Amino acid sequence: MMHVTCSECETIFPVPPGTNRFRCPICRPATFNRQPPLPPPSSHGGKKAVICGVSYRRTRYELKGSINDAKSMKHLLLNTFNFPHSSILMLTEEESNPYMKPTKANIRMALSWLVQGCQRGDSLLFHYSGHGSQQKDYTGDELDGYDETIVPMDFEKQGMIIDDEINETIVRPLPYGVKLHAIVDSSHSGTVLDLPFLCRMNSYGQYEWEDHRPRSGTWKGTSGGEVVAFSGCDDDQQSADTSTLFGASAGVMTVSFIQAIERGQGTTYGNILNSMRSSIRNSSDQKRGLRGGFIQEPQLTACEPFDVYSKPFYL
């Protein structure tokens, strides 16, 4: 089956291959031409990744480092974690293929592709670098009353993608034996996957797991799989896009994550988180604080609590 996106309500649903026209189950009786599908790469070796860098070119929201972040993450996956080139789907404004642009519809399709057909032993990764925001929560499943969002390049016309949808698409369907890592470099991203538990760590590396399961009882975990997410900052903080911390335009969180791996500090989840926070905390920008620097604390969330200093990190 092929998956298509309704041009009106953006519902994603399957249609038989070769179908030239389809009827949206939500917008009936309207009928739409089938959009060309997002061309998915083949997956080899049980590894798949979606990398998304949104720069918002030629707008007042422009970011200078997002595409660099995407390229750096792809290089890390290829050369350090042996992801096959053909198993990485990369969405940036630099792509000539219109279905590889980081629009709302394309990001949705890419996330669906990421988990489609996954099976025991697979390792999946979602990396996003771009703007993040918050919206009022109307379902009652957010402790702070706000849904976290990622911001596609066409958000002014199509809107944002909220954490509820991200969770429903790539977290809840994950079967037993499949591991998903998310690395989300955006503002307000602490709980952007809506995972049930957040690792609250202080500056000394001491931590405890906070229970973020919604009072409504809605299940935000997986169908047996494992999900761990690194995010750029807490839900009430902003993530920086800087050219002073590492000498080139980049997202602070993405580069601090990559440096932790390359410097041999990526043995456990706790070591990675401590290394990232230390790099940011000791930077000249961070020390300026309220005088113009950035203050952000990368976060770690998961579908189940674990000992962050004994659990090995691997992709």
C-alpha cells in the first residue's frame, strides 16, 4: 500500500499502488489527485534514520546552523555508527526534490516511513534541528498545560507538528526489540516526544526520574519497544543557534552531542548528557548569561526509567 496526504486536512492514509485519484476519509465527499509519494530509501542492516534541518530561508525566522547540524549528524551516522547511506532520509531546504523539503506534509511522511516495517533488532534515529514552540494543550495530558511543537518550513500556512502527533506516529507503534533514539535541537523541546519519564539532572550529575504520564491515563509509551530522546533544552527554555561556540554556525545542542561521541564520552546516556551540559555551561556564550548569551540545559526523556550511568549507549 502507498501512503498519501490529503491536500485539505493533511490526513495520512493508505491507498492501493497505482491509484490516480483518491477520496479522503475525513474530507468526504471531496476527491483529490494522488500526490507523488515521498521516495523512501531502502533500509539495510536494521538501521534507519530521518534527519531534518529547517533553516526558514529568506524569512525573519531564519536559522544559520540547522542545515550544518543535519549534515554533521549524517556524517556521524555514516562514519561512526555505520548507517548505510541509503537508509538515511534527509530533509532540508537545500534538497532539489520537492518531497525532500522539510514541509509539514513531508516531515509527517518521513516519520511514518521511519517506523514502517520495523522489526526486532532494528535501530532507528530521528534528528531535528529547527525552531520549536508551544501551543495550549486542550486534551489535558500536559502537566504544564502546553503541547511542545516542531516547526516545519511552511508552518505559517500549514501549522506546526505537536508532540501528541509525534508520539502517536513514532513512539506508540514501536514493537518489542526495536530501539528509537531522537535528538531534537529546538526550543521548548524537553518533552517534545511526550515520553512518560524525564531525567531531572542537577549540575553535579545527580538525577531522578520525573513521572510525566498524563493524569488522563493516556498511554504515551511504546508497544514494547524502547525510546530515548535527547533534547536541546527544558520545555521553558530556548535552544541557541550560534557561530561563536564552535567556530561555525550550528545548533549548540547538536554539536555538543556529536562532540561527546567523538571525544569518547558517549559510553553511557549519563555521560553523554553530562558532557553536553558541561560543554554548554563552560562556553563563553553561556557565561554571559543574561548579557546576551544562551542558557539551556539539554534533557533526557525515555519510555521507561533506567540507570543512566550504567546503561550503555549505542545506535
